[in-house]
Amino acid sequence: MGSEALEKQQEDLKKRQEAVKYRLRKLSARQSEITKQSSSIRESIILKYQEMRDVLDEDLRTTLSHLEMEERAAVSALDGFMETNCSLIQEIEQELDRLTLAMEQIQLQPQTMSFFSNTELEDIEDRVLETLTLTDPSHVTLDQAKSEQIQNLTHNLLQLIQSQTPLIKKLLHSYSTEVHLNPDSAHPKLRLSSGGDSVSYSDTWQDIPDHPTRFDSTLYVLSTQAFSYGRHYIELDVSGKSYWELGVTYPTIPRKGPSEACWLGRGEESWCMEYFDGEYTAWHGGIPHQLPVLKRYSHIGVLCSFPAGQVMFLEVGKMTPLFSFCVGTFTDSLHLALCPGHDHNGTNTKPIVICNAPSPTSDL
């Protein structure tokens, strides 16, 4: 090879080097841009939540001030009633003392005439009756109708907030995707529902055709539908189960033979979460990620985002993320993959059920 040819190769390599360096700079700039954008979004959301708290706090202060003013008025009125009764009691005690003194004088000097008149006693009796009537405790009440209305309004407000939260639930449900299980991919010991929305294990090997797409060693079944763009969310009911696996995979996952490559998450073409013996483990590329989760969840959500290059598993109750794989760019379409596991002596007979309601697939 002559020097001219070598120089040309050298120039070509330098150009390729510059192209790669340029791409590296673009990637770094994009990384900074995404970090800045994400920070801005977080700050905006935090501000909105703070504004909501401020509005609720101010409304709480206003509502409580009205209730406190009403309470003070009622307490003040009752204080007045008690003061009136106390004054009358003191007056009656004075009269009793005078009567006691008069009785003692009469016992000592029977001829002494009482200096009390019936008019005075009748006057006290009238005042007692009047005071008892005017200071009846039932005369002082809170505005019960207003209190009930306030409580109803706060209850309605709470229900409204609860209906809108978690916010992420509404967002993810907008990505809900209807999927059905493909019987031609199911291991012969798996039983699919007639609608293709659930799968369970049976110890009986079914006499079914050995389809090229069928798993013949590992207990998996894939969805008929494949996703290649947009965002897709699927909820799965795993209640009553002691062992399960679920995830997503490229259609290229090996399906024949006992090779470990046929297992979800053991190769580069699939991502999964496994629950076994009370422990959760996320798998990809043969690498296990044990999760510090102790609770046994009944519903698990799977989110696939092609724009974000992400596969996320979450518990459905509070939409808490359990684990997220950052893939970057998917190189093929994705299928939902399920494994209900062996029955474990009757302790794991429940099916895995796809519980997403039919919804238009989001292409956002």
C-alpha cells in the first residue's frame, strides 16, 4: 500500500474522529439541556403544590376564624348566664343566712316577730324562676346548619382532591394500552382465558402444535400486540400469588430449549420484575437488582416509554415506582411477557390478570 493510500486512510480516520467528537459534544449539550429542562419542570410543579397549600392554608384560617368567633360568642353568652346564676345564688345564700338568724332569735325569744315578709320571699322565687328560664343552656347553640355545611364542603373538597391524585395515575392511565395474550407463544403448561387477558399454570402438558413462536421450556407467554413508539401502560393483577414474573421483551428472545437466554431479563432483549419467596428482583442482561420492598403488592404496573427509552415497574396503589430501566433507545418493538410460575403445591394457582380497560394508545 502506497503512502498516498495511507494518507487517505489517515484523513478518513481523522474525519470520523471529528464526527465522533462532534457527536460527543452534542450528547453532552443534550444531557445538560435535559437536566436543565427537568429541573425547570420540577420547580414549576413544586411551586404549584406550594400555591395549592397556601390557598388551602388561607381558607383553613378563614374558616377556623369564623368558627372561633361563633364559639367565643356562645362561650361569652354562657359566661353571662353563669354570672347571673352565681349572683342569684349569693343573694339566696344571704337570705338563707337571714332566715337562719331569724329562726335562732325566735327559738331564743318566741315572742319575737319575724321581720321577713312573704312579699320578699315571693320576689326571690319569681326571680329564680325568671333566671332559670332566661339562662336555659339550650338557648345557646352553635349554628349547626353552618357547621354541617362546612363539613360537607370540606368532605367534598377532600373527595375532589383524592379523585385527582395521585396525579401520575391519571397521566399513566392516559397511556393505557389494551393487550391480549398470544396462545401460539404460550408454553404448553400455561392456560389462557378465552379473552386472552389472563394466564395460569397447569401441571398438565397440553397437546398443542409446536408453533415456532412457542416457549417450550420456560413458562412464558407474550402479548399478541407489539409496541414500537409512544408510551404504553399496563396494569396486572398478581393478587394471591407467591411467584410471578412480568416484563417486556423484543420478539427476538430465544424460545426453544432450557437455555438461560430464554428467561426474561437474562439477555439484552428483555426487562422484567420477579416476585419469589417474598422478594422482588428486577432483571436485565442477566444482572439482578434486588429491591428493598417488603410489602406484597396485588397490582403491578408496567410503563414503556419509547421517547424516554424507559421501562418502569410500579405498584398501582400509590403509583410508587419500584424500579426503572433506562434503556436509551429501543432497537425493536416490545411485547408484554408474563410468567405465572409453578403452582408450588397449590400455593400459587391464581392467574395473572391483565386489568387495563381498553383505551386509545397514546402516541405522545
